Amino acid sequence: MILRPSVLALVGLAAAAAAAVLGLSFDGDEPGDQPPPAIFGGLAGPPAADGRRLPAIEVLRVAAAGDAMIAGRALPGAAVRLRDAGSGVEIGHATADLRGQWVLVPELPLGSGARLLAPSQTGPVGTSDGDPVAVVVPGPGRGAALAVVLPAHGGARVLQPVPAAGTVPEFAIAVAGRDSDGHLSVAGWAEPGTTIHLHLDNRLVGRGRADGAGRWRIVARAPGEGRHRLRADAADAGGRVTGRIQCGWGDDDGPAPAPGELAVRTAGGIWSLVRRTRGGGTVLAEIYGDAPAPPWPQAQSVPAGQVVNAP
């Protein structure tokens, strides 16, 4: 198989990314804190410990023309198959190595548009399905592609775009999502050690702390239907509010997708991704900030009482 130059570039980039993310692990800062997983892909711990379904797509890089490189985890030696959830067409297949790692490069570019990529694995104990990944390819000259894991259970995770070195915001909400169990998961960036207070419609719903890499994640009970207001306050060790970000979140009046399909909306720099699970639940994720630059909304530290709308 002859690889196109864009595929070779993706392979080189993703190989470095895979080496960095496939071995990550995090510990909670104190009792009651949520151990924050990697917001931009990567594992929060061994598959048996973090509860992610195998096979798991951990790295996905898509060029503007649709050339892709996909890598992840599965059971050692399992045959991994990746298909388009809507059409059932196979995108590619690979075999996991003895460490459970696999990589595949689809022979054909992903066409422009939105789709759900559904991974499955077949091994000695049978066949199982992993969490799907929503991929939006705008097409050549129309901006960067977007890739987001949309699990039925657990928070959404952004695989692409990824922040370039030295461009991580000091304080930001990166993604907010609701799973089919009715949980709201909000993740973002802050200075390591910063305490984050999450408010929903001006009501405190959760607290978390940024880990050593500046990532934080808070899980709360999702509100009812309709639009709501999220607010995140960053506080220093003395409890002083050093930054504040607020943004809209929730359902709108757009059409609901059929199972296996993906509804994509974008407005004001916010990506809204909606998928309906085959069990009848609806998964919603909003990704804040336009790609490719700046990748996420950024707010400088502001005095308490001042609000930075993001975006």
C-alpha cells in the first residue's frame, strides 16, 4: 500500500501522540475529587480501572482532505474492525498486539460530512463493541476536522483538535456533555492545583481540582431539557476567585438523529454534537472554540465578579 504524503504526516504526528497518551495515569487530589482523565484523548488509567469499553479509539488524526490515522486499545491479539455506524461500511481493520495496542490507516479518505465511527473487536471470548467517535470533516479549505468520543456512559472526550505546545489556555471550559444516564460532565484547563467550582444556572453543582497537567473534570446531575447556563469559577489556595467563565449549554430545537446517525450544529464558535443510542437515550456534547486556532476559548485571570463569556 502506497501512503499519500498527508497520511505520512498524520502517521508521524499520531505516533508521537500515541507514545505520549497511551501510558497516562492520574490520581485524585483528595477524597471526593474526580480523577480527571485526559481531555484531549489518552487513557485515564488501565482499561480495567477506568471503565472504558474495549476496543477504545484513543488517537484519531484527520487531515482536511479526509486522510486519517486511527489508534487505540483492545484485548491483546483481538481483531479490530472499524465501521461507519450509519451505513455499516467498514472503514478499516487491524490486529491488536500483545500489549493490546492497534493502529490503522484507512485506504480511502473519509468523505466530507459528519459520521459516527464504531469500533468492535473479535477475540477468544467473542465480539464486543467500543464507544463510537463522532468525526466531522468540513472538506478541503473549509477548516480543520473534529473528532470526539461520544460514549453512552461517561463524558465526551475530544481527540481532535489538540492544543499545540505552549498554547494551552490558562483557564477554559473545553467540553461539556450529557450521557444517556443523565450525567453532566464538564472538562477544561486551569493552572495546576486550581480549585474549580461549577455552577449551573447560578447553582453550585460540583467542585474539582486541576491536575499536574492543568486538566480538570467535574461530573454532576444533568438538568432538564432546554438551554442552561454553565459557570466555572477558578479559585486559588486561599479561596480567592481568580477567573470566571460562563457559557450556554443544553438542548435546542434541532432535529434528533436516528440511532447510528449524528446531528452536528455549529454557531458562535461552539460545536454541538448529538447522537441517539440504540437503547433510546440521547448523548449531547458541546465543544467550545473554533478549530484550528485558537483551539479553545481562553480567559485571562479576572477579578471576582467579572465574567468572561466563552466563546
